[in-house]
Amino acid sequence: MKTLFAFALCLTALPAFAENHALLIGANQYPALEERWWLKGPANDVQLVATYLTTEAPVPFPAEHVTVLSDGVAGAEAPTLAAIRSAFAELTAEVQPGDFVYLHFSGHGTQAPARDASTELDGLDELFLPVDIGPWSDQVGEVENALVDDEIGALIDGLRAKGANVWAVFDSCHSGTATRAVESAEDEVRVRQLPPEALGIDVDAVEVTRSVDPREVEAPFDAGSGEGSFVAFFAAQTNEVTPEKNLPKGKPGRKPQGVFTWTLMEVLAEYPHATYAQIGQEVLRRYAVKNMAKSTPLFEGDLDQVVFGGAGGVRVSQWQAEVTEAGLTIPAGTLHGLSEGAVLAVMGSAADADDAALGYVELTSVETFSSVGQALEKDGKILPAELPKGVTLRKLDTGLDFTLTVALPPAGSAPADALLAAQDALKEAAGPRLAFVAPDQEADLRLAVLPDSPRPDAIWVLPSTGLAEDLTTTPSVSTGDKDGAELAATLADTLTTMARAQNLMKLAGAVGAANPDVEVELLTRTPEDRTLRPLPFAPVPTLLPDDEVHVLAKNNSDGPVDVNVLYIGADWSISHWFSGRLQPGDELKKGLFKISADVLGQERMLVVVTPARPQSPVEDLSYLAQDALDTTRAVGGTTFDDALAEAGFGETTRSATALTDDAEEAGPAPAIMQLELRTVAKE
């Protein structure tokens, strides 16, 4: 944990003759299925990945080494089972020891009773579905032409047996969970989840057949063993779903893309020299702050390696520019975190300090992989007409946007009409940090009425995808027991509570983990085993009720530091668990809390490290704490309670119980280290 928190990079030496290969599979239209189960995004996924690999990747992928199997892509062969097997056979025959292979699977997944139940913890096989699948056959016990997890593992193992290093990415899901999406005129969101019954599989047959410890995370596909290394990224756990939606956000030409594929490529474009673990953690953080999906991606393998087997380095924030008729053009765009109106510094040399900028440009056109900037007068500098060769455009630090955009529900139902009638009061109660937009606009959160839900009179608060998954943990506000003012106040309080938690995660991502020389490790133990052991950085650790979390820290720097621990719960609570000062050489070992069964889900630990001045008071972050969000809000609390919550006071009641009651208070920080957790019920 401590090396991962410190973002130490591992360098991988490759043979001089090593080559890079990719096989990209995108399954969209399934003739054997009803059209409502067809997908739109996988074809766009594989084209996005192919473009990134051949133009942006930190190691070279020659176009002739990138094979695309996808319907809907010009010149590509359809991803039938035979075509996939053939492509793997050709690739296996071609690779040499030390070669790198990137595999990408986008399409439907599902589960079926395992051919050999003894090989699966839950008695189920995970399937990736080529476009030529047929129905389930009771006679042979399988889905016709499905790619079963055991075969995928064998195919990958064949590459590794040749000495190739493999990274496999799966943007599909294998859950039977019932999921609904808010209706959209653009058919905005689809789920890459094929219910077993759509293939004629008996639903009862895919029930879990044996008790499984949730802490025993089982990857959907097992690559066995081999000489070459192996890393796998999965868009969701085996009991979760993953969506596709129109991306990038706010662009007129946006296309259906797998949320996981887009987010992964976005992170790779900005952090091409990071380790797999760092890439995975940043994907998780973006899921949280952008409300992209409720799923928790799974990461397996040697995660301390640098992605693509390359060399470690810092985040890419500058690009060599080309002078064109349109302006200064750079090979970076939406995928790299750029947007129209952004201001970039023009540097004569990539090694120059910011204050040596020749001038500045404002981006006037931003595409997925390219941007164009026009000269802009800034800080008294005007860009010279004649520029030296090889100028670089550098991304400048920008302020964080703490605004939360919320899409209103469409009119026509009694709950929605009641809310729209109170819209002015809602905007006034919510304040300037909450921006409300029309139902068909892009938003961070979506307000919806779900007539067939347990609360048909409520306004439900859904993620940006509009997917309503586990309604027991989805916030909602009833309308029948409130007048307009009460409805506005209660909903504003709900949204503000959610915004505070999300903004803290935004801040954590912006500040990052570059910190003073302080080792921080989080540990856990269970009631059955009292031995403290490290909580892994990746894959996301799973904790059960009564599991404990402890912190171990050592200050190796030459000055004092303050250490604070905050916890963002699945119920949107923010708990402040510890603060204290470490002098040079000091060590801290402290039990923080144990998990209770009250609230379970996706949670996040933040460890804040602040350089401290000698003799100064310990900085105080306790004002960030907030009570848990009541997910089924009736009439709101008193004005005094709301004022206390706004100021950050009050007791924090969430899904953890303090182990000790001597926690002190703490302060703001230049380094924030993050750990994602999943808390689930005991079997």
C-alpha cells in the first residue's frame, strides 16, 4: 500500500526486438436476439482504442499489428466465434518472447451454469458473446457459439506460453441484476448485460449454488499461467452491470461508447506512464466524481508494472504543436482533458519553466485526439508572429469546478409537475453550486419519476447515465407529503449533501498523492483472524460487517506533518476519523473503525498529509464531516439542523463504528491519498 500511495513507478526492461500487438473485438448486433438487445457502442470502442494505440500510446503499435474484429467497422471482419478463434491462433503463432499483446473485448456478457461447477466459486460460467451466438442448449449445457471464460483463459494462456506479456480489457458485464434506465429521446444509455432468459437459460439455474465469501474476489476470466506476465481489467464485478452512453459529454458529435472503455482511454491519454494500479484507481475516482456508473471495475494481475510494459514517468500535460492555417494544432483533445476555451502556454522548449512562456493560445476547436488554438494576449504577453521550430503547448493549472449539474424530470407526471412548479424555490434553496438543466441535457445527476418503483410519488436521484439499479440505496424525495417550499428545501438538501461528498473526491483527485516523505499504509483484520494485514490498493478490497480498518504511518521527512483520515460512505456521509501530528521519525499505528451492517456499498478512504509549521495548531478538517443522507427523504429537518449541516457540524452516523473515542481534529492538505472500498453484507 505505501509504495502505491507514494505512486512509485516500476520500470520494465524489454528486449530490443520486442514488438507490440493488439486484438480488438467489438460485438454490436446479434441476429439471434431481439433488436432491443443489440448494442451501438462496441464498434466505436474498438475504433477509439485502435486510434489511441496507433497514434497516442507510449509504446509503438504499428497499424499492421492491430487487428479489429467488429461489425459496423468498415473493412473489419465480424466478431464471430470462428473469427475470434482464428485471430487468436494467428496472433499466438506470430508473437515472440518479450512481445506485448493488448486485448479488448466490448460487447454483451452473461452467466450460465458452469460446465464444471468445481472450477467456479459460484457455480457459474461467465460468457462473452460473439455476434453469431445461438440459444442455450439443455442437451449440451451451453450457449451456442458463446466464448466461455475457460476458453478465454486458455487463449490468453497460449499467448503467455510463448513469452508474450498480455493486458486484457473486458467492457462487458455478467450480471443478472434487474436494471432500468430513464427514457431518453436519443436512446442515450444501454446496458451491456444480457439477461439469461434472453438466451433461453433457466433463470433459477443461474442462482448462486454455494456460499461464497465476498472477500474472495473472483475474476470473470482466469488466464491460468504462463511465462509472460498478465494483467486484466474488467468493467464490473460478476454481479454488476456496465453501461454505454453517448460520449464525450457535451460534444455535438458524441457517439455511443462503453463508459469503461472511454474512461480508461481518457485516463491513459493523460497518464500514459503510470502503473496499472494507478490507472485503475484513477478510473474508479472518475466514476465517482462524474457519476458515470455504479459498478466497481475489477483489476487483476501484476498491477505494479507500468502500462504497456513501458517506462514510468509523469503525467502528460504538454504537446508539440504544428503551425497550420487554422492555428497551432496539437495531437491532444477531449480524451486528454482539454476543452474549448482552455488557455495553454506556448513554450519554446518543453523543458522551460512556465514563466518563460512565449505567449498563450485559447483552444477554439477540440476533437477527441486533436485541438486547435488561436493566439491570446495574457499577462502582458502577445504571441510573436514568428515562432521557433518545435514549440510546445502546455496545459496550465485550472481551478476546480465544484458545480453539480442536475437534469430536471420531464413534465407530465404528478411528482415531476410538483417539482417543476417549485423550481424557483429549488434553485434558491440549492444555491449557485447546483445548476439545473432540461431533461434532455447532459448532467452529473438526473432527477426522475419511476412509476413502477416502490415510491411512485417520489423524485429519484439517479447517476448521469439515468440507470436505476439498487433502489434501496438510491436517494429519493417524496412529493405527496410536502408543499412546494418543503419539497424544494428537502431536495436541495439531498443534492447539496451529495455534492459535498463528490466535491471532496474532486479535490482529492486534483491535489493528488505527491506528498512529503511519509509512508502510509492501511490495514485490516477480521473477527475470525486478528492478524493485521494490508488493504490492497487494487483490486478494490471488499470488507464485511465487523471487519476493522487501521492506519500505519511513518514520517520520514525532516519536518512535522499532520495526518488526517476521512471516509466518504455509500450513504454520502463524510466521517472524520483521525487527525494528529507526526514529528520527523514519528510512527503512528491506530485503529480507526469497524464496518457495521447499517449502510453498505461503494466507499472511499482519504488520507490527508499536510506539512505543518513548528508550534502551529494541528490543522482541522472536521468541518468537512456531514451526516448520512436519508435515502428516502420525507419532510426535511429543522432550519437549525440544516444550518449545522451546512457548517459541517453534528454527529456522523454512517456504516462504521469508531474503535476508540479519542479521535482529534484536523486540517487542509497538499496531499490526498485515496483508497476505494466495497462493503457488503455477510452471507
